[in-house]
Amino acid sequence: MRITCPHCGARDAQEFSYLGDANPKRPDGLDATEAAMHDYVYQRDNPAGRHRELWYHGAGCHAWLVVTRDTRSHAIEAVEVASTVRSGAAA
Amino acid sequence: MADAATPANWTPRGAWAGILQDGHLGVAGTPGVRIAARDGLGIASLIAPGTGAAALTAAVKARFGLDLPTKPAISHSATHAAVWAGPGQWLLLAENRDGFDDALQAVVGLGAVAEQSSGRAVLRLSGPKAREALAKGCMLDLHPAAFPVGMAALTSIGHIGVHLWRAEDGPEGAVFEMMVARSMAGSFWSWLSGAVAEFGCQVVATEGSTGRG
């Protein structure tokens, strides 16, 4: 699988580290209920299909990326720099 | 009090000292690859502050006459070069380390500036088979159509982080320069010396600081 880093161009996936689902947003610490924190820490969807996930370009530019990938075909629909999408991520 | 454990005869040595040796490596005949150590360079990392790179960019332009690249590339002047090293990050290279600390004062305070001259090991790779040798471990497409003169990249070769750029072409075609962390120089040479052996390789370990950076 090749990931097209917005900074570096198309690179082999072994240059990147996978860090899971990009969607969960950490609840506000002091106000969060125990249940909300539990969901944030442990509950993950495992979709067969479109998935937004975090990848880290550790062997390249050291940028965090949000990759939208089809888990069935590995087809990559979009790669965005995480810092630019952080505020707009779905809950 | 003098430290009795510190030998009096300590002298600085190049990053490739004890690793590279002048001579011919691999199969005999006309070398397919030429490797030269690039010792004596001044190297500093520049990282733009969160507020942006405008002041840093202007200072580098004013002091060194260089444009900080905003994509993976290297820009040259006669004496210095700036290599892209990630978003908002660069390496500033000086052909000659003498006076480099003073020159760096022009950018101090405009970002995170760290002297790296002794922390990196740089090689120049040329010869008609240079690209073929690199293809054994480098995942990048280094064909001239995909990797033109002046392009730079951060990648991994043999699990070692490598900063790679294409310098001006030489008489035998493409010339690549490669930088690794100094502590990885021995491991990197272990890979590179194996990769070039089948083509025959001329090694120049003591080039000094006469070439381009």
C-alpha cells in the first residue's frame, strides 16, 4: 500500500505508523462522565469500508495525517494533514 | 581541576573516519559508482516557530541569499544551501564550517536553531550506476523524470533515516547527496558498501570541504 503524503508525495506504507481511528474526540476531562471516557478510550467502530484513520509519517516529514481509506480494498480516498482537520473532525 | 581521564591528544575527526577508506571497493574495473565523504560542512537545523516562518525566511534570504524551500527541495548559493526537512523545517548547510557559528547568529531567535555539524554524516554518490545501487534499498523513484536536480526527500533506507537530495549533475550523470545521523554512519555504510560492490566503487574518504553541499 502506498500513501500519498501531502508533503512528501507517494511513499510506501512502511514509512508510516498507524495509530487507529481518527474520529474519536477526547471529552473535556473535568466534565466528562465515566461512561464518556470509557467510550473514548475503548469503543471503536470496525467498519468494512470507508474509514478515517491516523497515520504518522515517521520515516519522512514527521507529520500526522488523516487518511480516508476503504478497509476492504485499501483504496485511499483522501490524505489530509491532521493539524488542519483537527478542529473539523467528526465526533 | 584538570580531568585526569581526558586525554590531552583529543582531536576532532570526520563522521566517516574509521568507516570509509580511500580506494576501490567491489568488482575491479571502471567504477560504476563513486562515493565521496562530505566532511567539514557546517550544518544547522532551523525550525520555524508556531507563528510562521516569515521572519526566518527573510533573515535567511538577507544573510545567506537563499530561499527556504516550501516543498522537498534544496536551494543553493555559492557557499551555502538550504534543504527542506519537513513542514516548517530546514537544514542550513555551509560548505565550510569555519565561521558558521557566527553566521548562524543571523537566524538565532527567529526559530529553533540547532548546530548539527558534528551530528550528521554526509556522502556524495555519483557514477553511471548510482541510481541502480540506490534502488536496492531506497523506496523512492529516483528516475530523472520523478526526481529532478534540486529535489530532496526524507526517507528510510535499511531502516535508517536518510535525508537525500539530488545535486547538480556531474560528468557521469545524476549526483546524489545523502545525510544520516552520525551514530548511524557505520550501519548505513554496511548497507551501502554491499549495495555498490557489484558495480565497482571508487571511495574518496578524505575529500575535505571543496565540493558543493
